[in-house]
Amino acid sequence: LQEKVDYCMNWRAQNQPQKHGTCGSVFTRVLLKDLPKDFFNKHPETKEAVKGIAKQKFQELGTAYLIDKGLGLKGTRIGDAMISHKHANFVVNVKNAKAEHVLMMNSLIKSRVMNKYGIILKEEVHYLN
């Protein structure tokens, strides 16, 4: 059990932002079955972002790839909310980000992904009043 915990903690430290606070992974991966028709014909480069085993029904497309490689949004900032340089599916608080900055950033990402890829991203984060 300790080996598994150590592995997971090490993986997160290497692959997810640690320096600044975040709300965690912002968007869910997209199931391949939910992609627009002819998606891979229009965007063949995105095949490298497919997660899961080819024979499984629930293969997914990583949203960080779309945000980073597809749109080049890493480092984009609204106020003190910034798309992480380490992992594009994390919005980090670089100083004193306000909730409205994070909401605007998430809206920007969703609209850009929709405009380029025809995908409606689903947020993993839950908002409280």
C-alpha cells in the first residue's frame, strides 16, 4: 500500500502543478464516443491524446492536450488565474486570483475548445455560492 501511495504522490509531483494553489483538474476527459463525427479526420494530430486501451469501450481524449497543443493556452492569464505551464487542465492561483477570474478562465477555455473542435467540455469542479 505504501509503495502505491509513494508512486501516486511522485507521479503527481512530476505531472501536476505543486507551486501554486489550484482547484484540481478542471475538465473531464471526453469519451471518444461523444466526439463530433469525423473528428479524427479533421484533427488527426489529436490521436496522440487518446487515453485507454484500444479494445476498451471507454477510450477518452485528454483535454489538457486540446488546451495546450491544440490551442496553445498554457500560461494564459486572467487576473491572477493562469493556465498551468506544467499541466494545461489546471488553472493555478499565481497570487490572489478571484473566483471571477477562474470562472472567466474556464469559460475562455470552453469557448475556444468549442470553436476549434466542436467539443463541449464538462467541468469537474463544483462551484459553491
